[in-house]
Amino acid sequence: MQRLTLLALVAAALCATVAAKPGAKPSPMPPPPPAPAPTTTVAPSSSPAPVTGDNGAAASWIIAVSGVIGLLFSAFQLYLVAKIEVEPGKRGEGYTNMEEGSDTNAKLKLYEVYCAIQEGAKAFLFAEYFLMGIFVVVFGALVLVLTSYTPTGFKWEVGGCTAVSFVVGAVTSIVSGYIGMMVAVFSNARTTIAAEGIDEAGWSASFNTAFRAGSVMGFSLTSIAMLMLGLLIYVLNAAMGGDVTDPLKDDAKILFECVAGYGLGGSCIAMFGRVGGGIYTKAADVGADLAGKVVSGIPEDDPRNPATIADNVGDNVGDVAGMGSDLFGSYAESSCAALVVAAGSADIVSAGWGAILFPLAVSAVGVIICAVSSFLATDISPVKKEEDVETVLKIQLGVTAILMCGVTYPLSIFLLPETFFIGDVEASPLAAWSCIVSGLLGGCIVGFITEYYTSHSYTPVREVAQSCETGAATNIIYGLALGYKSAIIPITIIAVVTFVAFSQCGMYGVALGALGFLGTLATCLAIDVYGPVCDNAGGIAEMAELPSQVRDKTDALDAAGNTTAAIGKGFAIGSAALVSLALFGGFITRVSVAQAEAGPDAPQLLTSTGGLDVLSPITFAMLFMGAMIPYWFTALTMKSVGTAAMAMVKEVARQFAEIPGLLQGTPGHGPPDHAKCIKISTDASLKEMIAPGLLVILSPIIVGTLLGVRAVAGLLVGSLVSGVQLAISQSNTGGAWDNAKKYVEKGCVSILVDGEPVAQRKGSELHKAAVCGDTVGDPLKDTSGPAINIVMKLQAIISLVFADYFMSINGGKGLFNVE
């Protein structure tokens, strides 16, 4: 069946290629708009060379066919996961006669836990999405009003289109997160059941189940995001005067500046999803660990611990729904940044819709490549033992990136003009391809470096584990040092990619580099979601009291999942840095255009070449303020986790004291009150996510309104430079502490006792020190660290969308009329 599907995917890709050739069936996408009048920011080629043939039809067919294939492949993966049946039982029976230990009772307990996790996940998502819905309505109205206010007066059609884009982006992000969440809680128990298999069969089945569950989210999210963006462009183009036979009757830049609202909507939802989900999961995780392992001395995910269900729900809330919304935002924003910059090039606009939609076409072929290569991990080279897990995942990622490097070259030649100008930079299809490849390779290097610093297969994490011999303090010191050191190579890679991309194609190249980072997005999401599914599978196995060999498999899969989650965070942070820089370039370009349209008598905010003077007093001062934002944000989120975790520990202690026999595991004791713990995490996350979210959303709007565009530019640069390094170090520090704890639990760390090495396992003093490090690292790697990349992106996209509004206030100098 899998081989037939693989052949079908290849055939479909060939059909898409044939359909994309000149003379193909007309596309539903509109024909190219006329080239806008040159501005001070556009240096048109002296001899534009538009491509021949119906390239607009080509790009449209590539996007549409790939999107449909991605959705069908996602459905096929869900079908394979669903073939593993969870035997239903009667709710409540799982906690009756818990000590009998029969196979029937284990199945009942598994079903009980499985349903409880699903119910907790749905309850949280509905509560969170209700608040998000209110936010979308209120902030959407603000977007409508402020983006309509331009230096030349109110333009309600522009504000309306931007607001529509914002709502579409927000709704698409919510849908993507919900799909991922439901698939994860559908697949977790099935992974546990698959792990009951013996030897190679158990390893292959459990790994494939978790990986396919991740693939459902990966391919559905990328396909929906791409199709919705393409449809949005078509609809807004028609609303502005274009249709399938008549070119756009207005400036192409206006269209894609409105489309940028799509990225804004996705990023706003990602901010609340990441922060809210991160606070939920870490409040439950830290509370469960402290109350269970540290205070009461019971194992992780012990069924007696009332916080374990909230902990398992949180794994999906933060690492599935939150990560999905985060990477959806990265994709939407990088695509919008590339489209906005491309619309400012007369050469690209005159070449047609094929050239304009090139960024979406890159993502489209990525879906096909990821689908074809996914069979490598599940069928061609499946996991047969513990040592295979990390190897298979790394090979999967590397092969996908290499294939993408190959297919994007002919795509660049086919869709882009022979030469084109981006600002004053002359570029070519080869230059554009080099930008994409630099992002692809840079993303792989960042991912593999992240793995080196967070996997217990390598020296850094093993050193952290060994440092627990002398207590929690040395563990904390070693872990912090590892995180800071781990930022060196990724930051260097991001700098190299930025230099290559900017020198080859200007800010368009930077946006393409970000798309290169995200070129394997479907595979990256599959690998990332695999982690929390395995984590849940291990928790279910422990709570259902399944045989130890089942938990051994899920623990090994989970340890690899922690590493893959860190790799996914590395991709997200690296791409966020490039996306933020590309959006910053779009912001400067939009300010430059507005300044040129205002005439020579208007305030000259930029240099004669359209650049920004960093040594301007207000810009230089705001660099420091921008650099402070990620630290302020981190302080808010860390304290929120601490406050909620304290409440969780007190609630668990209360239940242990008030429910007779619960802590002791006395046969026939009453069940723990999981609902109370879930409510603590839910209430804390929904309340505490508001302040960090408003800090990020309002800071550029307030600064732009009061101090002007030069102050906003300083704010963005400062936030980007400090945020990317803080995010990498926090994520890697937390990941290293987590896997150091697991390395100790495997019995791989020994200390000398009377001259003889003695292995340290669960319950030892060394293990308690490792648990402390893991507990401190939890909010770093799952709340603050991964959310900082959204801080960078969201501030930048807000500045881009509201640029004309900023320019309408005293010529861009703000209400305080800052010189």
C-alpha cells in the first residue's frame, strides 16, 4: 500500500510539472499586474526580460496540485494511524481495583487515561480559542481603522482588505493548531499499543505511528496555509479590480501590503498559542515533577499523581498546537515578506504572476518532496532498535533538504526572469536559488548543532549529567554554560546565510533564505510532533501500569523526541531571525515609498539611498529598548509558570493528604481529582498569557505612534539581535537538562563508592539533582525560549502592516515630532 502511494505521489508530481508547462490550461490565478511607476526604492532593469509562456498558470497549477496532494497524503497517514484500535471501555472502570494488574484492567486504565487527555485538551482549546476569537474581532477592528489611515487620507478599501487578510490568517492558524492537537491526542494511546509489540516489530510500529501522526499535522498545515494564501491573493486581486482575464488595475505593492495581514493574523494567534500553551504545559509539568518525584518520591507519570493528566495534556497544548501555530506564522510571514519585496521590483512584476508567486511555488514543491521522502523513515529504512531512532530522523531531514536543493533550481529558472533588480541589487534565478539553498543547508546545520548540544548521545549533555554528582547547583551551572555556548555556531550560520542572501538578492534574498529554512516544513513538523506523541505514549504506559518493556520503548522514543523537539525549535528560531529581518526590510521599503510619495518638502527620515541611519539619536536609543523586550517578555512568562506551578504543587499535596490511600496506593482508594489540576493550568495560562502578548503587540504600535518610524526601526533591530541569541540558549539549556535527566534514569551515570563505580538511577541523590535541572529548564525550553522567536516576528510584521499609519503622523516623526 505504501509503495503504491509513493508511485502515486511521483506520478502526481509529474502531472503537476506537465500541467505547469507553457500552453497549459489557464490558471485560476489572475494575470500579471502592470509594472508600477519606478520609485526611489526600485531600480528597474534597463532591459527587462520577462519570461515567456503562461508562467502564471504554471505557478498556480504547482501550488494547487501540491496543496491537494498534501491534504490527501495527510488523510492517508491518518488512515494508517487509525488502523491501530484502542479498545473502548466504560469510563471510571479504569480506577477500580487498580492493584489487580490484569490485562483487562490495564486496557481499561489505558482507555481511561486516553479519554481524559482528549477531554482536557478539548476543554483548554475551546477556552483559549474563545478568548482568541474576541481578540481577533477587537484587534481586527483596530487593523481596519489604523491601516486605512494613510498620509493621503483614509483609504478604507486598503484597510478592509488588510483586515480581511488578518482574519483569514488568524482563523487558518487556529484551524491548523486544532488539527494538530486532535491528531496528537488521537495517536498517543495508539503509539503505546504499538509499543507492546515484541523486538523489531514493536520498535517499528511504535515509531511509525508517532511519526505518521506528526506527518498528519505537517502536511495538513503546510497545504492549508499555502492554499489559503493563494486563494486570498486571488480574492483580494479581484476585489481590487482584477479578474482572470483583466490585469490588476492598481499598484501591485498595495495588493501584497494588504496580503501581509495574513502573516499578522497567523503570528498573533501563534503568540497566544505559544505563550498560553507553554504556561499550561510547564505549570502542569513542573508542578507534577515537584509534587511527585521531588516531594513525594513517586515515579514520573505515576497514576497516583493528580497532575499527570494535566501534564500529558500540556505536552500537546504547547509542543503541538503552539509549535504548529508558530511555524504557520513563520511560513505566512516569510511568504508575505517575499511577496511585498517582489511587488516592489518592476522586473518581477512585469515578468508575470509566475515570478511573483515564486515563493509559494517553492513551498509547494517542498510538500511533494517531503511526502516522497517520508517513506524513507517508515518503509525504506525503518526503526528496528533504539539506536536507529535518532539516525533515521536525521537521515530523513538531510535527504529532504538535499532533494529540495535539486528541485528548486529548475523551478527558479522556469519562473523567474533572467535578470531582475531588487532595489539597486541586480539578481538572477541562480542568485535566488543560492539564497534558498543557503537557507536549506543553514537550517540543517542549525538543526544538527542543536541535536549535538541536546542529545545524550554526545559529550555536552553527558557532562551535564555527570555534574549532578555534586548536586543541583553544579548541574545548573553546567547547563547554563552549555546553552550560551550552543548559540555560537547557529548565530554564525544565520549571519552567513544573511550575508549570502542579502548580497545576492537584497531583502528578497533574505526572505527566500527564510523560506529555505522552512522548505522542509512538513518534515520538520512531523519530526517535532513525533516528540510529544511519544511523551504522551510513555505517560499512558506508566499510568496504565503496562509492562516495563513498553515503557522502555516509549522512553527511548521520547528521549529522541526531546532532541527532535529541540531541532524543531532550532529551525523555528533560525527561520524567525531571517523572517524578522526580511519583514524589517519590507518595513523600510514601505517607509521609503511613502517618503518619496510625500515629496522633497516632507521630513526625510531615511538616507539618500533609502537606508536607515542607525546613528540617529532616536534610533540608537531605541536599540537598547528593543534589546530589553525579550528579557521583559521572559520575566513575565517565567514568573507565570512559577506562580501556576506553586498552585499545582499545593493542590497535589492537598489531594495526597485528603484522599485516603492515594499516595500509598492502597487497593480500592479513591481516584485523584485530575479535573482540578487541569483547571489550575487552564486558568493560569489564559490569565497569564495576556500581559506578554500585549507587550509584544502594543510596543511597536505605541512607539511608532509617539516617536515615529526611526524609533520603530531601532526597536526592531534591538529586539532581533538580543532575542535570537536568548531564544537559542534558553531552548538548548532546557533540552540538555531534560535529556541529562533521562541519561541518569537509564543508569548511564556512575559515581565511585569505596573505589567502585555505582550506577545512579531514579531515586538517587544524583537523580534528584538532575530533576531539579530539568524542572528549571522546562519553562526555558517550552515557554520563554520558543516564544521569543514570535516576539521578533510579530513586532516586525506589525511594523510592516502599520507603516503607512506611522508615516501619517507628522510625516513619520510621531506625535512627539522627534527629529
